[in-house]
Amino acid sequence: MRKQLTKSVVHDEPLDMMYMAADGSISKRRIKALQVGEVSFRAYCFLRKSKRTFSIDNVLALVPVITKESMVI
């Protein structure tokens, strides 16, 4: 997870994340990672429209957001 988060910070790429909160609820969020620490990371959360701190251990899945480019011929 940490490697993918670090790559997202370096390349400024958004990620889709499945996250389990402290109360056990699971949410799907689109994030843009800003800073990666030892046990947590800072990211802009598009769901909450604010910067948030997430625990790396609570991340269930991370998937890069792929934007499809359309080509005009």
C-alpha cells in the first residue's frame, strides 16, 4: 500500500480507495495522496471535500483512477 501511495504523491495521480473506519464501517472514496508517513497518510478526500488523515492499516484496497483519453481523427 505504501508504495502505491508514494507513487500517487510523486505522479499526482488520484486513487479509488476502499477504507474501513474505526467503527468498522466501510466506504469507497476517491482521494489524492499528499503525504505518506509510517502508519498514516494525508490525502484530499473528494467525498468529504477536505484534507483527511487515514491509517494505512485500515486501507482495504487502492486502485489508480484511469482516465480514458478520447482521440479526434
